[in-house]
Amino acid sequence: MRREWRRLLRIGAAAAAVAAFAVMLLAPQAFERPLAVLTKFGQPAIYDRDSLLSLTLAHVGIVAAASLAALVVALSIGIFVTRPAGAQYLPLARAVANLGQTFPPVAMLAVAVPLTGFGARPTLIALFAYGLLPIFENTIAGLKGVSPQVVEAARGMGMTDGRILKEIELPLALPVIIAGLRISIIVSIGTATIGSTVGARGLGEIIIAGLQADNLAYVLQGGVLVAMLAVLADFGLGFIERRARQPRSP
Amino acid sequence: MITVDALTKTYGPVRAVDGISFELAEGEALALIGPSGCGKSTTLRMINRLIEPSAGRVLIDGVDTRSIPPAALRLRMGYAIQGIGLFPHRTVAQNIATVPRLLGWPRARIAARIEELLDLFGLPPAVFAHKYPHELSGGQQQRVGVARAMAGKPAVLLMDEPFGALDPITRARLQDEFLAIRRRMGTTVLLVTHDMDEAFRLADRLAVMEKGRIVQLDTPEALLRRPASAFVQSMVGNEDRGLKLLSLAGVAALMRPAEGWAPAGEGTFRKAGGQEALAPLSASASLREAASRLVLTGVDELPVVDETGNLVGTIDMARIIAFGGGRR
């Protein structure tokens, strides 16, 4: 009964978040009056230099591309270093992933721009490097968390290593891996705003424009849109994570 | 048939298993028994090559197991372990289907095999096939674990303390069930256990191991009557060896015809000239139960009945003692 209530509450909150986000995106004029309070005389309250929808799609696109690349790379390396043959590379891989996380994305942009030029590319690189660690660490934690007895039983029954990975280890580690992906994506959605400083299209543009013109209404509008996007992504990925966990939850 | 020939496993200077040899005939159940660290599990795991032997060889139907790829070899050997190792993300039916699926059986044959095994282990398929392991009790999980190991009709079933994690009552019940299933299916079993009663109950022969070697390989009766060393004697039981011997034999084999006994009402019988009306023993009882009843009742002869309550004979203390002395 309580579980049922919690489920309904979750669905209700998600629906409200989607509705609020849709209004903000498609009919921003609805917020003109409250936002106008923050503007100085004569400044527009609603960002109108570009379509909000198109900026959001660009933002989502760049996050998706970077996270997908981070997922593929972190998952592959995570699998490799948990095999007997790759175990010796675990400390090295950890060090590299940690470096990606500790190196500030802004600094990464500064390094990447001279190499790749302005635009989406340096942003992609920064987000990719920044997003590796949570996926990598969770892949390792998920795979190491699989009961050794279960793996031993699988091997003893005649499953090959490849099959054990595909049919036993990865499905059992999946919820933990998705949790890592979730953290990585949410952090990326926020971090992607700095991409606008080097000319990548995204919701960061609104914030940057607000900062340049000293328009608080823009800053708030951009910030809230990014935050809502992160909240929605969290809901969606949380849903997927619970689905992956389902058959085993007591 | 499985032949184990001078099998050895060394870890550095330590000889965990030291030149073990035995043969396992088709349909036979052999138990490797000994204290922890005696090498019994290592021996079992070398047979399906979860551990590679340092020396020696294993033949299955005359073929050296080293010539068979490990995964293919293991598909021919069932494997049931303590703690079960059921796949938590798969249903009971999917768990049991593991080896048949790897063997590439057609779908209908797999479904029929799942149903057959669930029925055999007293788990109605309609109720249990689609449950997940966490929805089962420990005993039910253990049954599924053994059913899964038998699913691919393996040439031999390797079991490592398969009933170890259960409470004594559930364990005894599962042992009885498994014994009945094994007799019916003629399964060849290699069992690892440290529980002597389990070994006596389930196995035709026992290999008692100490420090990586087999110190005696014999039938339960021979182990009890003629333990080869003080160590074997301590393994089979110092004080209650005689009683254990009695639990190996049934009343039916030792009865003599009931002469002069007559029904005395309510299922009891009275001997001609005797005072007491005595409740009978079942013909399927062990000599140990018979001795226990004789002692408790304070008489030296008891009537024996079959399942339907018909008087079939009598058992007396002198015959039980004669059996104990090997003079039957």
C-alpha cells in the first residue's frame, strides 16, 4: 500500500515536472510578468534571440553524444579491468578516470579549444572526460558485486566466459551501471552550460547572454531550464534503473 | 564411467591433493568425505576442470578430460554447490533451462524437462516455474539448485555440500527425496561432504580423505566394521559405530517367521502365553530403530508388520546382536 502511494507520488511529480518544463519551453511569455521584476529598465524579460526548443535540443544532443561516448568507453574499460587478463590495469584505468574528473571542465575547454577550435567539439571532449568516472566506477562496483557463487555455478554448468559476462554478470550489474550513467548525465547537463563560452549551442547561451547584459531574468530563465532538464533526466533514468532492478527486489 | 588416476594439485610446496585414484561406476554414488582442507572440494573441481590438475588425469568413458574443452566437458556434468548459486535475475524455469539451452535442445523438450524436474522435486510447476529465487525458501532453492544440475541429463552429478546450508530437518527431508530420485533415475553422483551421516545416507561408497589422500575407500558397512585407522574411526564415529552399523540394515532382511503371535486389537499383537499386547514395528524400519524400540519396551522380541498392517514376522535382540557381530 505504501509502495503504491510512493509510486503514484513519483508519477505525479514527474508529470508535473514535464508539464512545467513544456510551458517554460513552448510558452515562455507566461512567465514574462514575474521575470520582468528582475530586469532593469527597458531590458526584455524573455530570451528571444533563439528558439528555446532548439537550444534545449542542442543542449540535450551534446550531453547525449558525450554521455554515450563516455558510456561506451567506461563500460568497455570497466569490463576489461575486471577480467583476470585486465586486472593489472585497474589502478592505471582508475588514475586516468580520476584525472578526467578532477581536471576542471573549464580548464579542459581551455586546453581543447586550441586543438579543435571553437564550437561543440571542445565541449564534447570536456563533458566526455568529466563523465567517465561515475560510469567507470559503477561498472566496476556492479561487476564486482555479482555473487562469486553465482558466477562459479554458471562456469561449473558449462557457460563460457563470454556468456557469463553477457547473461549473468552484466544483467546483474546493470542497475548499478545505470545509476552511474544517471549521475554522469545529470552532472553533464549542468556542466554543458559552460560550452556556450566557446560557442557551443545550448541553454548556457541564455545564462551567458544574461551575464553579459547584466540581465538577471535571462540568468534565472536559463538556470531554471537547465535545472528542470536535469530533474527530468533524473526521473527518466531513475525509472529505467528501477526497471532494471525489478525482478530481484524483495 | 569416470576414472580418476593419480590426480594431484600442488600450490607451491603444498600438496592439496596428493595422487588420488578411484573409479566411479555408472549409477553409483560416491562420497568424498573428510575435514575441511583435506582436498575433497579441490578433487571435485578438478574433475570438471574448474581447477586444472597439476598431475594425473581424469577419464570420462575412457576419454581424457583434457582433450575436451572445459565448457563442453562441464555441460556433460551436473554441478550443484552449497549456497546454490541460483541466478537471481532468472525465474525457476529459466534457471533449470540453463544447461538444456546451452545444449541447444528444442524449446518443447526444454519445457517438458522443466515440468518433469519440478514435479520430481515436489515443486508444482504452475506455482513455482515463474517465481524468482528470492521468493523461495532455502529448501526450495536447494531443490531448484539440484534440479538445475540434473536438467541436461548429465553423465555424472557433481555435488559440493549441496544440502549444507539448511536446517537439520529440511536437510534430512531433502536427502530422503534426493535418494528416492537418484534411485529412480539411476543418476551417477560424486558427492563432497563433511557430514558422515549425509554420506552414509546418500552414497554407495565413501572415500575418506585426510591431507590430500584417500585413506580408505569402502562401503559404509565396511568402514564401520573395519576402519583402517584411528582417523577413519574418529570420522565414522567412536562411541556410536555399532549403532550406526545398525542403521544401515533393515528389519525386513533379519526377521524370522511370526509363530504363535495373534492380533490383540488396535493394531497390536500378543505372543501365545505372553502378557503384553505389543505395538508392531514397520518392516521398513532400520535395525537401529528396532533396537531402540526393544530397549524402550523392555522386551526381547517385537512383531513386524508391512505397510498394510499385516503381521509378517518378528525381530529379536539376539538377531540384531548377531548382525552387529557379522554372523547373520
